[in-house]
Amino acid sequence: MDRLYKELENYSQTDYYPFHMPGHKRNESSVDGNFPFDRDITEIYGFDNLHHCKGILKRAQENGAKLYGSLECFFSINGSTAALLSAVSACVKRGGKILMARNCHKAVYHAVYLRDLKPVYIYPQIERELEINGGITPGRVKRLLEEQPDIQAIVITSPTYDGIVSDVSGIARITKEYGIPLIVDEAHGAHFCFSNYFPVSALKLGADIVVQSLHKTLPSMTQTAVLHRCSDRVSGDVIRRFMGIYQSSSPSYVLMASIDACFDKLERDGQRMFQSFVTNLKNARERLEKCRHIRLGTADMIGNAGIFDFDRSKLLFFTKGTSLTGHKLHEILREEFHLEMEMESEYYVTGITSVGDTGEGLKRLCNAIEEIDRRETLKRIDERKRDIFLDSSPYMQMKQIMGIFETIESAVTKCLLEESIGKISAEFVYLYPPGIPILVPGEQITGQFVRNVRRYMEQGLDVQGLCDYTNKTICVVGD
Ligand SMILES: Cc1ncc(COP(=O)(O)O)c(C=O)c1O
């Protein structure tokens, strides 16, 4: 079978001379640095066109649909971001109402802004033990759909950045009853289909659209993602139209070939690769669970706070009750052990593992965590912060006063963060990662929000979103 990545490799060995884009002319000496110019082509003869595909790119996407068992698979070279923008735009008419989990990624909020949608938020429950977002439950979805019959679609994130999986099957049963599409942001779950050690993918549980970032948990280049259409409740033509709008008209062949190579490898060798990965991961988890102070997130959380399942490929190290913050633990791992983690939060650090990991890499992490855990300075301290948690969670319920589009497009002024309490924010604020807004344009700023932002900054967490990068001022509506 002709595979895009192989055709590209073959082409790079030929003597065809490019009187076409890109300007590097596949000449590696045209600039310093080591870039894959030899296979960085444009829509030349024989290589199809992603936005009007009839040949090799059509077949590459069909391979993706076959591999995952979807009706149609769309390649995205602008990550899950473009796929989510397209999914939301395709499912909800301009100005329409969408039910969305409040812990959605900022891409979903941007779709709401661009299409002037009316969001109805559903807050995930909070897992009080670990102080992380739990799941979205079918019962709450049903109640909101009953109350607001003009909702046109629902979007949830499952798994979350922390690996928390909601009851997608239960939610899908309800959305079917109400005849509206269910979009699942499975950006962190592209690996689910390849081993039953991981949760069942939303693709098999009745979701209508599933978005997956290949680059997050599979061997594929950064920016590569797919949108799967899984039912006829959503039109493929409309999705195609939006994917054409939100993506470049010159999609990178290097990135598309990377998707194709990833799928080819999984098809041929996925079973063996995942067996070995899961064996290494189980060994690592077994060691890490024995730590006395640093606590590993385990499947024990299932059943609490709407948590239906948990992705064991995510290694969450909780520092609550020790003398460390998440930031401090990350700093030690980076500086002393040369281990760079995915995310740090107030009380935990997240490591992403994948089929690309080596047994050696996982052992290095286990050795480091065990060594830190043995340190005298780490001994358990009073759970002194526990009582303030209810107020200080980043994902507090906020009061929405105005719509996102209306707020961003209205007259705004800058004011000192300390003086903004009670005013309406005209900006997003989020911790990055994970890029989930803790404040959305149109929401009222609270004293607790301001105190939280100050505390995150003192802890060295990355607060983003404000146009003032020092986070001293915020744009608010009116004077
Ligand atoms: C839950 C979730 N959805 C979507 C995205 C966006 O994905 P991408 O970076 O592939 O555009 C992210 C990125 O971190 C994410 O965490």
C-alpha cells in the first residue's frame, strides 16, 4: 500500500528540481540548522491536497478511520485546537447554545467566542482527597438538557490533563435521547484504543465526534491531531468546511507524513509496542506506589467525584502534606535529576508516559522519586492548607454576567488586579498548562480569584491570558 511518509521519502531521493514553494527549495544548505527540508514539499503532482483530497491524503485519512473504527478521520496539522474549533463550529449554529464542561481547554472557549455561542457550563465535581477535577456525570447532563431544550451540542474533556475519564457511555445515551451531538475532547487519549490497560475510548462509547492529539501520547510530531466523526448526526461536509477554515492552506507534509507513519507503525507493530510499554509502566507504578510521602495517583480515585475511569499512563505525584509544593518538586526533578515533567500544579506534578518511553527512562523517574521521598526534609507536615481548599481551588464557580463575544468586543479599560474585584473581566486567565480558563470574559472577578492569582505567582506557576504579562493589571468592562 502507498503510504504518504514512504512516498515522501522516495521523492526526496529523486532529482526533481523544485520551481515551487517552499522557498528553501529542499536545499539543506540554504539555512543553518538541521531541518527536514528534503521532504518538506507543497501540493505538487502526486501528493494530493488536504483541503480537496482525492488521492494519497484521502487514503491516509481512510487508514486512520479504519485503525480507530470511525466513520471519517480528518487530519489536523494545527493540533486538537483546530479540530475542536471545527467540531464546535460544525455542531452549533452561530449564536446557538452549547453545554460545555467548565474545565474545557481554551480552544473550546475560542470557538464559543468566534461563533458568538451561548455556553451553559457544567462544572466537574471536585475530588476532595486529591483536590483535582473529577468527572462530568450523566445525571447532571440530563438535568441541564431537560431545563434548556435549545442546547444544540455538548462538549466534555475526557480524559482530562490529569487522566480523569467521565462516564461517556452514560452521557452518550442521554445526548442520543435528546438528539444532539456529543463532542469528546480526547486530546490526551489517542492511545486508549491500543491496550485494555487504558480506559475505553469515547470512539467506542457512543460519542459523535472524538478529537485526539496524536502528538501528546503517540509517536507523532508536535501539532499532529485527528478529528474522528463517529455518527451521521454530524455532517462530514460541514466538518470539512471548518477544518479548511481553521487550518493553513499549506499544511505541512512533514506533519501529515508523521501522522501516516504513526498509524502505519501502530497497525503493524502496535500490539508488541503497547505490551512492552504497559509492562514497564506497571513495574514503575508498583514501585512508585510504595513511596511514603509523595503520593502517586492511582485507580483508587475511581468511583469518587464522577470519576468513571483513570488513565494509568499519567503519573501524578501529589505533595500535599509534605514540605514541597508541586513547583518545588518539579524544580528538584529538573535540576537534580534532569527530568522535565509535563505539568506542575499547586500540590502535584504530572508526568506523561507513552509508548515512546524506554524502560530506562521510567527507571530514572522511579529512582528520582524514591530518593526524594526518602529525604528527611520531606517528612509529613500538618495538613495546614486543607481547610482553605474549598475557597482556593482554581476551578471555583464563577458568576457569568455577560457573554464571551459581547464582552471581548465591548469597550474595556485596564485596572489594577487588586482594584478589579467585583468588575467584569474582559480577558481569559488560565494556568498554563493545562490551559483551562480559571476566569472567562464576562465573569465577575472575586477577591478569592485575585488571592489565588497572587498565590500561584508566588509559587512560580505560570499564569497566562492577560495582555499584561506581569499580571499586575487586567482588562475589565467599562470604566
Ligand atoms: C484537554 C486538551 N484539549 C485540547 C488541547 C489542545 O491540543 P493541541 O495542543 O493538540 O492543539 C489540549 C492541549 O494541551 C488539551 O490539554
